[in-house]
Amino acid sequence: MVERLQQRGISDQRVLDCMAEVPRHIFVDEALAHRAYDDGSLPIGHRQTLSQPWVVAVMTQLLLEGGNVQSVLELGTGSGYQAAVLSRLVERVYTQERILPLLKRA
């Protein structure tokens, strides 16, 4: 997975190291664990998906390019994978799954 990320332009070694260290398979249903390191999103239930590794890596790399980041607020926790990656790179990660009730459509 890390080699594919490098090939797709992820160059921050901190991000690559975290992506290699965080066991992505524990954030998906056991039946999908064999696909956890593929370069694709995976369903996590409740009409949500675990973002593909490249998306997680590029978001994290862009965040770190902004300088010294001490804390992060993540809205939409999902499986918690992105928060787990971020927790290895910043001092504090605050994460919230749902902040507003679903709005009824007219």
C-alpha cells in the first residue's frame, strides 16, 4: 500500500510511516479485511465508507504542509481510521461522528 501511495505522489515520510503502522484491516468488517490494503474505499455500514488509502494520505499530507499542527478537529469519524493516522502525527485529535440531526427533505 505504501509503495502505491509513493507512486501516486505521497512524499511526506511521516505520512507514509503512519500509513504503514496503522493496521487498516481492524477498521473494516472482518469479511472485508482481505481488501483493507487495496486502493479503494470500503463500506463500513450506515451508508458510509472508509476512504481509500490515497485520500487519507493526501489529506494528511496537505494538513502537515500547513506547518506545525498541534490539534485537529475531524468531523465525520466513520470507522476512526483517519483519526488513528492523525493521532500519530499531532498532539490532540478531536473527532465527532455526527454534529447535526439529519434534515428532512421536502
